[in-house]
Amino acid sequence: MFTVLQISDTHLSQRLPRFNANWAAAARVVAQQASELIVHTGDAALDGPDHAADLRFAAAALRAGIGPEGPRLRCVPGNHDVGDRAFITPHQPTTDETIAAHAAALGPASWVEDPPGWRLIGINTQVLGTATAAEEAQAQMLAEAALTLGDRRLALFLHKPPFLHHAEEGDAGYWTVPPEERGVLAPLLESPHLRLIASGHLHVQRLVRKGPVMHAWCPATSFVVGPALMPDTHGGERCLGILRHRFCADTVETEALPVPFAEPIVLDPIVDEIYPAPRARETAAD
């Protein structure tokens, strides 16, 4: 058995340090847990596409919080790290350049880990449908990972959940991988060896087991999204926290861990301060 801690949506920045103290509180929880690996499921930075310094600061803050003797850190990017599909955020499309900036700070955007009996795959959901070189490289990696899975059990880590409730549902817009992009993930999502789909992005906590597969939505450490910006939590709980995944021979046991002393910040009343309208943004060359 081995343990993976999942953290998500830290939204770290030196420019606007509104959420940095909550990561410090979460890091104290991380330090109390014995784990072999920490996976960050995206939005490490407050605004990576416009401010590369946010990515660098996030990388330094995460590693400082984990400590030099702590577990290894793996990351997949979120929309606030590298951008999104052009029709969702036309002012911040995902590009090969934004993905390279994320990789320089936080490591590869997609990856494979093979602890005994298992295959853990980090998936960059932000590159799907972008027709970039990074998308093509990831598609090849995922196809190879599915082909060589063997009898290992499978766990997927990604920023956006592939769907809200079931794989056949329609487009949920900003919140999930769109239906037309799920095809590249199908060999993994439909694998009989799949045991965990672990995502972030929604800033809510939801743990649902469907057959042998745990569908885990990791809460953020930074803030919760209130009803004005997200009226429907789709069965999740608005809270701050991290997740602990215990990998056994044929199953994953997932537990939510609260973050004592974290400030329960609600984004709704401060969203214009944190994420001003695109026309008011300054393109930073930092």
C-alpha cells in the first residue's frame, strides 16, 4: 500500500497574495501525513498565462511548504496556469508557450508514474482541442500508456473532471472536458483496470464511488466559489481541504482532510479584484 496526497487550486501569487496564507495552513496538514507522492491538480498559480512570475512563485511556495525532505511533487496544469480553450477564455488561450512556461516552473504537464501494481497518469486537460504540438505529444503518451498498461490498476489525475455525472452527458462548458475531447481519454476512462479519477477545478469536495472507480473532486486550498458564480455544486460541498488517497492491491481508499486555521474565503465578492475583466488586464512581460 502507498499513499498519495492531492492538493488543488492553490492560486498562489506574490503580486496578489490573498490566498497564500491558506496554502501555508494546508502545508502544515501535508507535513503531518506520511505519503510517497503529492499531486497538484492544477491552478497552482493565480494567473500564469498573463504573469509568468506567478508560476515561478507558486513553484517556490509549493516546494517550500512541502519541504526539502518531503514527498516528491507532480503537477498537472489548470486554466489559471496555462489558459483554456479559445472560445472559453479568448484572452488566454492555451498555447505551446504557456505550457512550456508551466513545465519550466512545475515540471511536465502530463506524466506517468508506475508504483508497484499501479499506473498513475497526469493528464493536461487544458491542451485538449487546441491543435498544439503539446496536445499531439500528450495524445501519443496516453495511447502508449493505455497500450502498455498490462495488469496494473489505473489512476488518473487531471484538472477538469472528464464529466460531472456520466461519460455520455453533454457539454458543461467551463466546468468539464467537453464531449468532443473525451475521445482521446476513452481508452483510459473505459479501462476495466481504472480505479480513480482525481480532479480539481470546481473548488468543491465530492467523493463518489461508481463500481470499482472512485471519482474524487478535490477541494481548493485557496477559496470557495459561492452561489453567485456557481449556483449548482453538483452534489459537492463548498469547503477547503486536501485529499488523501491510499492505494491498496485493487482499490483506492480516499479521505478528505480539512485544513484547520484556513480562512474560508468566498470568491464572489472579490472576483473583480482577483480576476479583473479582460479589458482591464495588463499584459505582463515578467
